[in-house]
Amino acid sequence: MYIAQAFNYLHDWWRYMIGAIIIFIASQLGSIPLIIAATAKLASEGGDFSSLEDPNVIMTILDSNLTLFLMLLSFAIGLFVLYFTVQYLHKQSMRSLTTSRKKTDWGRIWFGFLLITVTTLFFTSLDYYSNPQDYELQFELVPFLILAVIAIIMIPLQTSFEEYLFRGYLMQGIGVSSMRKYFPFIFLYLVITLSAYIYVSLSYELGMLMHLVITVGIFGLLALIIASNVLDPLTKTAGYESLHRKLNTRFIPLFITSVIFGGLHFFNPEVEKLGPIIMVYYIGTGFFLGIITLMDEGLELALGFHAGNNLIAALLVTADWTVFQTNSILKDISDPSAGVDVLGPVLILYPILIGIMALRYKWKGWGEKLFGSIHPSKINQQKLTS
């Protein structure tokens, strides 16, 4: 069982909390080179430094290839820190974070990669020949070759970081933590505080330092409340115990990681262009990647799919309103609308792709793998009482 593997390693709730904070801070610090480079460019040209407050403007100050590299660098740093967090904070192998199989199945990674690559090429080609007025050919050999080198090296690092973080580290961490007696409180606390955090972020312009202070404050207060044991009487009530049993299912880590994954895309320029409805696509994509991870008992398909999706997006088609503005082959100059492009993948394409994977790998036990309770495999049961 993929999630239960974490029981075999150091899986105290506070380790996942500290690990998540360390990884978050590292990935944020990884964006500093982009800010420094953009600031230097503005200084040399006598530009307006206030424009640096807008993340979308920062993406247009430098050459697009340099911007892409520096933007993806933060994910590479995050992946590096995640690796050491898993190795030294949890004493866990990357293989057990990747898969429940005895070794990583590269065939599955390539299957996921090729499945979305072929699908994207097919639909893009179909749309290009059906609506040629919506595209502009912008292919330039040298910039494209530089883009290809950057994308082929850096994008798999970016997508691997996201998969290892959401479908790996957090999926396992939330799953094993669901057996802890304080889990229902933690779940409700984070729902309330993070919702308030999102509201504040949308209402006020917050700098990087303030984001870090709020994040550390939220989790720091949580740690103090748990360490104080003031909630012990509550955990012994019948209602609390009933809620605890209902939350101890694989669907909870699937739900939480999918919503967080989608929510972090809220500040993408696509949201401003298409409206909040596009969050259905981002959160739906999180559910899709989480479902194939749980059904396949490993990250391999999600790793390949995510890398293929982002790599083809960077190399094939760009647009002025997307997060990846690259020297790609084509440029989409159409006026986007949040219709079929948003709901189609989630309601039609993803179920078909899940069906193809299910047939290919003979998935069974859907109810148990997606909604079954989480139990330890090899672990001292007494450790679960804290």
C-alpha cells in the first residue's frame, strides 16, 4: 500500500509539519535569483521598481528563456531540499516515496509521459488546422534550441518536485497522520486558518517575508496547541471519535492535496484572464494525478504525465496570458474563453485517460484504494497514540 509505507519510517506529525515548512521556505528562497536578475535589469534601464510587486510583470522583464530557467530554478531547489528532508528527517528512501513496488517502474513513467504527449499533439494539431487564424508561427531555431535544453532539463525537475511534494510527501504524511488522535482538530484548524490566509492574500498585497511569517505562525500555533494537551478531553468524546473514523480514509489526503495543489495556481495569470472557473481545471488535475497515484500504488504515472504535459506546453504553444511564455513553435493569439477548454479535460479527457491506464495496468479495488481506511503495516502500535 503506497500511503502505508510511510509507517515504516519516522512519521511523527511534527516531522511532516517541520518538513513542509522547510520545503516551502526553500522553494520561496529559490525565487530570489529571478527577483535579483529582474531588479538588475530594471536598474540598468532606469525602470520602475514598483512593477516588481506584480509577479506577472516580473515574468516579462528578462529574456523569456532566462526567465523560464530562473523560474524553474526554485522548483529544482525545492526538490533538492525535499530529498534531504525525506532522507534525514524521516529516514525514508526516495524509492518508498516514489512507489510501493520493489523498484521504480520507468516503463510507467514513460507510459504516462507518452500518453499525454500524444494526446496533446493530436488535439493541438486538430485545432491548428481547424482554426489556423488562432495561431501564429513564431519558430526561431536558436531561441527554440535554447528553450529545448532548458525545458528538457528543468521542467522534469519542476514537475517532479510538485509530484513528490503533493502526491508523495504530503499524501503519505496526511495519510499516516490521520490515525493520530488530534487529526480531526488539525484538519478543521487548517481548513479555517488557511481559508482566512487565502482571503487575506487576495485582499491585501503581501510581501514574501509576510507570507513566511504567516505560514510559520499558523503551523507554530498549531504545534503549541497540540503540545499543550489542552484538547485531550475533547478527543475522548463519542462525536470526536466518530469524526476521527470518518476522516481516516484515503480520500482525505487525496482531497486535501488536490485542493492545495489547485489552490496554489490561483495566482497564475491564466486565472486573471479566464476567471476563477479555471480553478476547476487546476483542482481537477490535482484529483486526476492523485487518483492515478492511489490506484497504481505509486507516483510513476503521475511523474511521467505531469512532465509530459508541462514540457509539451512549453515547447509547442505559448500565449501572452499563460504562466509559460516561451520561444515555442506556435503562439496562441485567440481570445481565450473558460468553456470547453476548462471543463473538457476534467469531465471528458481525464476520465478517458484514467480508463486507459486502468485497462493497461488492470486496476482493481477502486473503493478500497480511494476510500478505504489507512492502517499501518510494520510499526509499533504504541507509537500511534501520541
